[in-house]
Amino acid sequence: MTADLFHYEAGLHRAGFALVAGADEAGRGACAGPLVAAAVILEPGDLLEGLADSKALSPVRREALYEEVTTRAVAWSAVTVDAADCDRWGIQEADLQALRRAVLRLDPAPDFTLTDGFPVAGLGRPGLALWKGDQVAACVAAASIVAKVRRDRIMVTADAAYPGYGFAVHKGYCTQQHQQALLELGPCPLHRRTFATVASAVERRGDPAPAGEAQG
């Protein structure tokens, strides 16, 4: 399975693109916490054993592969967009900006970029969007692991800063536990107030102002 993931990179290498980057994000569908995008250029011919889409891996295996990717990659980068900017820009624009920044921060710069799901303009180099890219291209799978691990670490830290929401467990996604905590505690600064689940909780509670803000 691991060897199959390198099919796209191998073809691009044969076509003359020496450095192929993959880009992916974590946290797009969460209603709390940041969106994290990552970009990775893997060393040609370096088959990372067990590499796969981050969602298909156990937390322990993700952490192990994160260390391998960040140690052995030609280059990697990660970009964080906080909840306030996700609200301000809208999640699609936040996603595009984060992915673009992650790719543009790579040093050396890639010759070709593979992105997960949809194209990203403004990269200044050829690129291709792949449906379920994190399942079919090694560099995109590697980027998904970097983004997921870094975001999970942020949410575990957030659990101590904002106790009661269960961020260390659900990582800001809209679980029943999370929705119940929202109804009981109201949103904290990490919540994306434009998301329907958060807006619904605010409406049901009748909160006059975001939690933690002074009221005039």
C-alpha cells in the first residue's frame, strides 16, 4: 500500500519535476480551534513505511510518522489560522490562504504541488488537485499527518486553558459531548461563532456577548 502512494510523485519525477509537494489541512470541519495547513516535500525514493491518510492512523502511529516525516522530508511547513480569522474570512477562504502560505513557505520551493480536494491558486508553479489526495499521494498523506498532529497538540493544550469542553477528546469537532458543553458553558474564544452548531447554542442560551468579552 505504501508503494502505491508514491505513484503520482514517481510519474512527476519522470516528467522532470524533481521536487513534488503535497498540501492538506486539518480542522476544516471543526466548530472550535484553528485550521492548520501543512505542506511537505518528501525525499524521492524514500518510502516511509506505513504512510497513510492521517484519519486512517491511530494517534500513536500518527505521532511516530509525524516524527519521521519532519525529520526525513526535504522540506515541510505548517500554518495556523485561528478561529477568529476562520469566522472573518469564511472557512473556504481560510483554507485556501492557509494552504497557499504553507506551500510558499517551503524551502526549497517545489517544482509541482499536489493538493487535496481542490486547486489552490497563486502558488507560482504547476499543480494538480486530487480527489481524496491524502489517500492516493504520499506527499499529501504526509502533509495530512503534519497538519493533524500539530492541530491535535494545539487542542490538547487548549483543553487545559478552557476546561469543561473536552477539547483533548474531540479536538473541537461537533460531537454530542461538545454540543452539551456549549449549551452549558457557552462558547469560548476558540469557538467559530459563524458555525451553525455554535450559533445555535448561543441562540438557545440567549448569550448577549461572546464569552470572555466585556459587556458595555
